[in-house]
Amino acid sequence: MSTTVRNKPHGKSSASASRVAPKIARGSDEAPAARYEQVKQHIQQIIESGERQAGDRLPSELDLVATLGVSRMTVNRALRELADAGLVTRVSGVGTFVAPNKPQSTLLMIAHIGDEIRSRGHAYRCDMVLLQRESASVTVSNALGLPPGASVFHVICVHRENGLPVQLEDRYVNPAVAPDFLQHDFSALKPSEYLLTVVPMHDLEHVVDAALPTPAEAELLEIHAEEPCLTLTRRTWTSGVAVTFARFVHPGSRYRLGCRFSPNTSQRQG
């Protein structure tokens, strides 16, 4: 997801901060931790009030030091924790900016990422990296309930939002249930959509993990190898026969997963 940086004039940032917050008291009965928490609250109020939008520059460390009457170390810690929480982004030598809102995808159903991106008014693109038949590894054959070395279809593609990679799809398909998979033109109907149109889905399994990307995944997602990712692993079945085994890797800074649902009676008992 791309972010447009709207740089507020330096003088306005300082003046605006001065209007909002009085200096933070330095009484002997107030612990340093309370001061950096107050700095965090002040910055969160600026964001939540709408005074600064996603991509806008926030008051500089020196502005906050002068306005709030705290040390630069206190301000730095507050900004660092807000960055760790995903509320702001810090660019060395440039400044601190309001972080963009991360899109959220559901866990209880199969959501088509292209539809999600277009619903936000953003441009969607899918880059096909790999499409071939190959012998299944032990991991893949176990996931699909096939003998080791069985023939499977393998597809890898990168889904982009406004040109930025937000999801890496690494999918294996059981040829027995979708024999024409490799012949399909995925420029219009992507792998997930195609499978749902040709094979009825009776069972679905989703597992979410947080992990660092492999070097190959980091390169395709255009991120640093140390950036945490959310990985959604999906398996589907039709009439008890496995259809697909897929991994969807999302940069943690660009995407989130979640859902809301009303449990039925049996689920409430758990």
C-alpha cells in the first residue's frame, strides 16, 4: 500500500503542538516512565483528533522537547514505542510520520484479495512468478494426503496494492480435482477464484503464524529479511479429498488478519 507524505511546515508543527499540550510536570513524585507515557498520549491525541492524517509529518523530537518540557531521551522512547505499535513510522534523518492504516482480511472465509483492494479504491495487480507441475515434497504430500513424490501443480504469485506487494501466494493444487489448472489464464481469474468456481469447497482450514520471511520471500515482497510477517496457511477439501495447500505471506507492516462472528450454541459451550 503506497503512502503519500504530506509534509507540514516546520513552524506549524511546533505551534500546533504548543496549543495542544502544556509542559509535562517534572515533580519528584513522578517517575520517568509516566513522562514518556504522557508524550505518547499527546502524540496519539494529535493522530486521533485528525490534526495529522496518514503520511503527515509529526512534530520533531526537538519540537516535542521544547513544547512538553521533557528530555530528548524521553521523547525518543515514546516515539520508538509508538513505532513498535504501528502507529507511527520513523525515517532516519527525515522525521516521524503518521502510519497508514493497515488493511484487514478475514479468517472465517476465503476472501479474494483483489476484491478487497479494489473495494478500498486502490489499484490491484497480480504478478505470476511460477506456474508448473512438479513432484511433491514430503511436507506438501502430507498436507494434501498424497504419496511422497506425487505430481502436483505449483503456483507462486505476488499480489500488489497500488504497486506495493501486500501478499505472496505460494500454492499447491491436487491435479486429481482440478486437472485443467495449469491451462487456465490467470490474468482475469486468480488461482483462488478459479478453484472455487470449478471445485466445491466442503472444508476449510486456516492457521496463522508470525515469522520472519525467507530470503526468497523477502525479495519477492520487497522487504528487509528481518521484517516480521504474518503467514496464513490454508487447506481446503471437497468431499473429503484435499484440493489445495497454500501459504499466504503478508508483511506485518502492510497487512493484518482478523474477523468478527457470532458463535453458535456449540461454540459458546467451548
